[in-house]
Amino acid sequence: MAATTKVARRWVFLMYHELELPGRPLCQSEPGYVRYILPIETFRSHMAWLRDSGWRGVSVSEALSYPSEPGVCITFDDGCETDLIAAAPVLREFGFNATFYLVTGFLGTPGYLNAGQVRELDAQGFEIGCHSMTHPYLCDITDAELKREIVDAKLQIEQIVGHSIEHFSCPGGRYDERTLKVARQAGFATVANSRFSANSPNTSRYELNRVGLLRGVTLEEFIANCHGRGLWKKRLPYQVRRGAQRMLGNRTYDRLRAALLKEKQ
């Protein structure tokens, strides 16, 4: 009898940002930022669907074992204050975990977590990760700046929470081989990007893919994302954007994108 080949379990890692609360101003107002902002009730509907469907929501560390039961990895970027005052209560309500990637240089500024709130989030059992020191495109900076953005940022967060942290996510999803090398040397166990693809045990832990949730996402689209359905369609424009970024440079590309987004408003 021919041996059967075991198919590697694939997990989707979701990428959230700030959650919008009624009457509360957002941390930033630029169209390129706002497109990633979801209302709190949209996030709650996502978590409710997961629970009602028998799915789990877990942190990066938990997801890396690629459990056989259905679930998704939940991550948040930037370290907005809504991580603690909005996302965390909903996650606790549904019994889920998540990884919160912090921009160290944003801590203590309006709209973002302060050191005490980071410790509180950590004490509640949520996983704390790093999203750089100042949120630059890591492939555009010098080696010395790269060390500050990765190594020094990691050390600062560890001083706040009092223990080591293991997970890093790249600002804008943009990175190069230097980024991965420095992250390894700093002691990070994983590096996450924003490529629209599921992960499996065969995925490099230093190139973990994540699926970004954009403003206006429907519940049907969210469900399809969780199942990994149609992600290849989202990868196509992602690859086109990455090609344009390499050709034009990140700054020129961002200026053009901002102008196009403004026209659509």
C-alpha cells in the first residue's frame, strides 16, 4: 500500500491595527493609515464568528505549533492605546489570545500605550512583540539605524515588561536580508511581514506571512480570509505594489499612493 503524504496544517495570521471607538480621535488621519482602521464592532463580529464556529484565536507563539483544530493567529501592529482599552476586553470576553507588536518610540505619545499600560497588557497574559523603534521602512536605513530599530527597540520593551520578547513585525511589511540577519542576532525567534498568504510548518519563522484586515471588510471576506480562500488574488496586487516600491523607491511610491487615496475620498 502506498504511503500517504500528510498535508501540513496551514494557519492564517491576521493583522489588525488601531480600533475605532465612537467619539475617540484616531492616532493618525492620513488615508494610508485610516484604511487599516476597523470599528470596534467589526472586530467584535470577527471574534464572535470565530467562537461561534468553534475556532480559536491565539498568539504567535501558540500558532507556531500549528494546532490541528481550526483557528487563526491574531496580531496587532503599532501599540495603540485601543490595544488595551478595546481589543483586550473583547479578546478576554471570547477567551482568545493575541500578539501586540509595539513601536517603542510611540509609547507614551497621544493615542498610544504608555509603559504602565504595556505592563498591564502583558500581565493580562497577552503576548508582547516589537514593531521597531520609529516605524521606518527597514530596507531604506543604514546598518546603524537598523540596529537601533531592532536591537535597541527590543531591549527597551524588555526593560518595560521585565522579560524577554521573541517576535518582531516589519513596518509596512518591508524588509531585506539585513533585517532578517539583525533580527536573528538580536534574539528574535520570528519576523512577520504583510504578505497575503497562510503559514505552515514549512514557512520560515523569519518570513511569517500575515493577512491585513482593511476598513470596510465584510464578514464574508473575513471568513474567507480565515479559511485562506482567495488569498492568491490578494497576493497579485501585493506583488505589483512591491515591484513598484522597488522601482520607484518607498518614498516616491508612498507619495503617489497618498495622492491616489486622497482623490478617492
